[in-house]
Amino acid sequence: MHVMIFGCGYSGTAIAKAFLAEGFRVSGTTRSADKAAALKEHGIIPHVFDGETLDEALLADMKSATHLVQSIAPRDSDPLLRLAGGDITKLMPGLQWIGYLSTVGVYGDHKGRWIDEETPCDPVSGRSKERLEAEEGWIATGKRLGIPAAVLRLSGIYGPGRNAFCNLERGTARRLIKKDQVFNRIRVEDIGSATRFLADRGIGGIYNVTDDLPAPPQDIIVEAARLMGVTPPPEQAFETAELTPMARTFYGENKRVSNAKLKAAGFVFAHPNYQVSLAQLVHNYR
């Protein structure tokens, strides 16, 4: 069995590790030679891919792929769908399962209400609109080819090397307060496990991959500071904070995303909420 991961970055590497643990052959693409070398150290067969050209080595490796994970963000359109011309099996004749990594951002703003996979999508940002279009493209491709295609809508990703502990240590953590604001989040290792879970069972469809407990962002900073034994940064009103346009769009969306569908399928989260996750992560967070 051979998994091909397009866009083998932070989440993609966690997915690769989950499949490598089962004895899969795993290939992954990245945009630079330096990052390709890092993938090789993890046991991943690396390919440099710029999103525009499939070179001979990559095309040859794709021919034996049984599982595809696509996480490269669309730029006007999904790069792999565009290069495949609508029929990915021309490039991967043995393909058995497709996974597409999307975002809960496709739902848009729901004023803090609980939502699930049946909730109509009303994306706010251009990035999320393009993701929704790519989702639709992959689902349609799977139906047309008779291959299970799963869309994994991911919430805010964190884990080793990317977490509140690192931010506190660097002095970049901020405790921004916006009334009634909550965020959804997911531990990166659970993304890997969820992807493998769906692939192992040949499951298609849309699944929210997020933990059980949407929470105000400042609560995570306070809990991480407590576990580190340090003083959290002072509270700062959201209205007075200097934020990048991208960060401000995140705060413009407020929702509680349910993971009930994924759990009903039988998946068990190793890190079901931020308290459990941070308590484990504090010992090895870099």
C-alpha cells in the first residue's frame, strides 16, 4: 500500500507518520529541497513540487499510489485537479481512496452556535471560498470514478512545535479578549489518526476533524501558563489589538463545530480537549 501526500507540511507529516506506523510506503511533496531532506529523515519519499509541474520522478512514483491525501491550498483552483484534467486515475491507476484536507472556515460565521456537516456553508474569506470549491471538485471526482473521497474539515491546528507553550516561551503569546468568542482546535496527531482511520475503512464524505471543546482563545493561554508555572500575559481588548488582516478574519468567525459524525463512525480522539492535550504536551512541546 502506498500513500501519496501532496503538501506534506505540518499536518501532512503527521499523516505520513500515522501511515508509516502501519507499514505503508509514503511519498510526500514539498516546495523546497531543504524541506524534502527533512521529509526523507522521517522515512517519507520526498518530491519537490511547485504546484505547476509534475516531473518524471513524481509521475513515476504516483503510478503505484493506492491512497491520495491532498492538502495543497488552491490558488484559483485545486492544482492537482487541474493537472489531472479531471481524471486522477490517469496518473494513479491503482487509486483506492482520496482524502482532501479542508478547513472549518468553509462554514463561515455562525455567531457561536453549534454546527455540523449538514450546516450550509457560507465562507467569508476568499481562501475558504476556494477551499469549498476544491472540496466540491474532489467529491465530484470520487463519485465519477467510484473511489471513496473524504473531505476532512480541520479546525485550528496545534501540536509539538506549534502551541501556546512555545508562544509563551518566545514572549509572543497574547491574551486577546473578544466577548463570547470561541475557537475550535485539533491536535495534529489526531489529524493523522483520523486520516488513517477513514482511509483504512474506505470511508468517503465530509467529516469535521476538531476536538470536543471549542473554547475562548485566552483560556488556552491561561492553562498553558499554569502548567508551565509562569504568569500569563495581561488581558488585551480585541478592539485595541494590532492584528494582521488574516488574523482579524479568524476573529470574524465564531462557531462551535461538532465532531459527532466522526465519533459515530468509531473514531476515538487521543486528545479530546485542550486540557488533556496540554497536560500531555507540556513535557515535550518543542
